[in-house]
Amino acid sequence: MKTEQLYDSSPYEREFTGSVIATSDNRIALDTTLFYPTGGGQPGDTGVLKIAEQSSLTVIETIRDKDNPQLIWHLIEDQCQLPLTGDVIHGEINWDTRYKYMRMHTCLHLLCATIPAPVTGCSIGVNKGRLDFDMPESTWTKDDVSGSLMALIEADKPVSSYWCSSSDPIISDMTRTMRLPPAFDGKVRIVNVESIDIQPCGGTHVARTGEVGEILCNKISKKSAHNRRFSIELCT
């Protein structure tokens, strides 16, 4: 079993219709979904699933199946009556939260392009995010980083994505993290910020850098002898 992942092709959609293909405890898997599953530093989407003539089910987290990563589970808030296999579901994601994730995830790609070092860690929150870099020393200031990022944001460059064979040697050249990205059906998703950054990434992003809006680098910290953490927040 696997779930068609609409968030890849239609990240700006907010509602969708799918059918139940499995249930387990407080989890529901659908044949198609807009809900992004936790991964790559980006939290899973929340929202609601609605069944005809039944009350809405609140989705508190979305995750991939640990044994079958192409199957996506929607975790339901309460141990309520779950739908049956084959039932048609109308889903709605929490768009305000998702859009902030999209803006921040795109901003972190710009940060990758700004700081010339391998990435050792990533985290995305509703209004904040951070990247850890393998950097023994750093001369960057918060103002330097904020100014560089704002220049890239205001350039309003397009952001696109495509799939590449996981066996293509260019994948390792593009990868900024310390390990290679996961592949699905022998393919890896590549995100391209025109003339700024290109690398494997499975997250959701805005269509143009200008959508990121005003940001601020609010902290640069030393996490270990070889790690520097750059923290970013959305100002609008």
C-alpha cells in the first residue's frame, strides 16, 4: 500500500478527497493526502478529516509508516470510532501553520546558500527555524546573515522541484546534509531555488522567495567544537 502525496504536486491546496486504505489504533491511512508527514526537519501537518454524516476527526500529527515510508498515517486526537476501509474522506489541512512552514523551509534553503558549510541539523517551527553547520569557527554576525537573506528574499526568485534517479551521481554532489536523502521508487526529489540553491529535499516550499517575507537572524550559537547553529524567525 502507498499514499499519493499531493503536497508534492499541489502544496498550495488546502482541501482534498481520498479513501481510507487502512486504520490502526488512532491512525488512518488514505489513498491520497495533502497532509505532509514529519520529515527533513519539517513537522507533520495537522487539520481535520471529515466523514459523511459523522463528526470531524482532528488530525494532531502526520507520519510515515516506519516499514513502508510511502504509506502515510494521520494520527487522530481521540480514540474515537474510526472510519471503515473504503470510506470516502474529505480532508482539510491547517493552512496558516503549513504556509509558515513553507516560508521557513524555503528560507532555510537560502541560508544553506549563504553559509558555505555542510548541514548537520535542521528544525522548523511555526515562526522559527534553524540550521546547524559543520563549522569550527564563524565570523558571521546576526546582521550579516539577516541582510544576506533579505537580499535573496527580495530578489523574488522562482522555486521549483523535480524528481531525479537516486542512482544519479549528481545527487551526492547536491546533498548538503551529512547523509544522502531517502529515495522513493528509486527517485529523489530535488528543490531548485533559481540561481541560488539546488539540493535534494522532500519538504514543502513557497513558489517564489519573495513570499518568505521579512525575517531576522536572532541567534548564532556554538553547539560543539564543530557545530554552529543559525536561528531564524519570521517577522510577518
